[in-house]
Amino acid sequence: MTRPLTIWCNFKLPDSLALGFKAAVGQNELVWASDMKASNLVPGGPDPLLASADVAFGQPDPQQLITLPNLQWVQLTSAGYTRYDRDDLRAAFKARGARLTNASSVFAEPCAQHALSYILSQARALPLAWADQFGPRAWPTPPLRAKSRLLNGQRVLILGYGAIARKLIDYLRPLEVEMIAVRRHVKGDEVVPTVPVDRVAELLPDADHIVNILPASAETTGFIDANKLSRMKPSAVLYNIGRGDTVDQDALIDALTHARLAGAYLDVTSPEPLPPDHPLWNAPNCYITPHTAGGHHDELERLVAQFLSNLQKFVAGTLLTDRVI
């Protein structure tokens, strides 16, 4: 009989959900961290209780993970795993056969739907209609009808080809847009034309919508810079639901201010929270949501359900969902 596991968690849950979680892990021991985190965007610090764990759920300290030979599986509560994407951590996990999984399948749908709502809002001139509602209330029907667009035949360039991008492709396909994606390594099984990321510059001039879903890394910091922005046509729109530091925000503000870009929709910025006096707030045709793309009403329940599903697979020795290491 398999021995009970010690499961460490630093993800703060509502009391009712925490009780259900504790019951659902069965005979396994659930250990709550001394410093709980209410947001999966906040990194956790070292915790002595983690040293006795077989499994971790939440946002453990990456440096501590390297030093724990008994820890065999870490389930993150985020889709992003930049702070864990380190050579030393990968080497340590490989040496002891440990696994790291993220929550891509939990956040792919809400993030893709958020991106879709951005694209549709821009096409149907919704921000302009709302600006009139909360401004002069002039009822500008003819100009707004003229500014509204059909997406049919427009070209969407998707930067990145992870779970969010694949779900967005599913949502966009019925709207009859042309889609092309870029990714670091083209595998040949992509469902839309896909090219290596180093060819992005040649694709930008023809794109009507550029959707940035790139993760944070040394290679992607400032990826969308002044040069790439200059290659976009003035009628193009940039959408960022990846990471804020992948965009040169000063260059973006300049492009918007001088009408070299039709608009920008940003769910992520650098820094976060964006200070109230930051110039992005007042940049022309710039629309900001406060890192809510992945949010949904049953987010916590779905994160717990994913962990419990993976826990069954871990005990059974089968393939874990959303494995990254």
C-alpha cells in the first residue's frame, strides 16, 4: 500500500474550500505554510514546513526547492513559471526525478476569452461608444458605424503558441480571420501557420491585430520595442495579455501619441500595480485592465480541482497535466 503523502500548501483558500480540500486529499497529510499567499502572482518565501513535504501546491520559494531531496512534485497555482524556469532548478529536479506542473489548463480559457473580448471591442468601436456615454452623450451614430469593422478577413498575429494561444485560435476561427503564430520552436503540429519567433519582423506590417502572449524571460524582455512598433501599420492594434516587461512601454506611448498605432489593450504592465500617475493611463487609445485576464468566478475551485486530479495521477504514476519539468 502506498504510504500517505505530506502535501504542503501556501495558497490561501476560503475556509469552506480549505475544509473541502483537506477532506479530498484523504489519508494524505495536508500542511499549511506559515506564510499563506492570497494571490498566485505573489512569490512565496522559504518555509521550514516545506522541508518535510513530498508534494507542494502554491508558489513555493524556487531556491528552497533545489535543496529538498524528498520533494517529488510541485503544482503551481499560476500559468506562468518564469521564476522556476532556471537551469539549477531544472537540473535538481531532473537529478531526483521530480516534476513541476503549472495551471495552464485552468487559465487558458479565461485569458483567451479576455483577448477575444479585446479584439471584438476594438472591431465594434465599443470604447468610443462608452467614451460618449460617460462624456458628451452626443449619440454619434454615423461616425461610430463608420468606425465599426468586420473581423472577416483581417489578419491576427499571435505571439506565442501555448495553451492560451491555442484556445484563442479556437475562438477566432468561426470569425473567419486569417491567423498566423510565432513560437520559439516550430514543431509542425500547429493548427495555424506558425513560424519561428525570429521572423516576427516580416509579419508585423501585414497584421491588423497583434496579440502578445509571450512569457517573461531574458529573451522576451522588451521584445516589442520601438523598431517592431514602427513596422506595424497605423491601423493595427496591439493586445498584451502575456507579461508587461515584454513591451517597451515608452515606445508604445510614443507610437500611440503620434498615431502610428491605432490602439493598445493591456492586461499586464510594468510595474504592477501601474501607478496612478503613469503616462500609460492617459496614452491615446490605450485601454487597461488590471491583470484580470485569467480571473473567473470559480478560479479557486478550478485550481483545487486541477491539483486533486493531478494528485490522483501522481499516486497512480501516470502523466501529469500541464507538466513543464
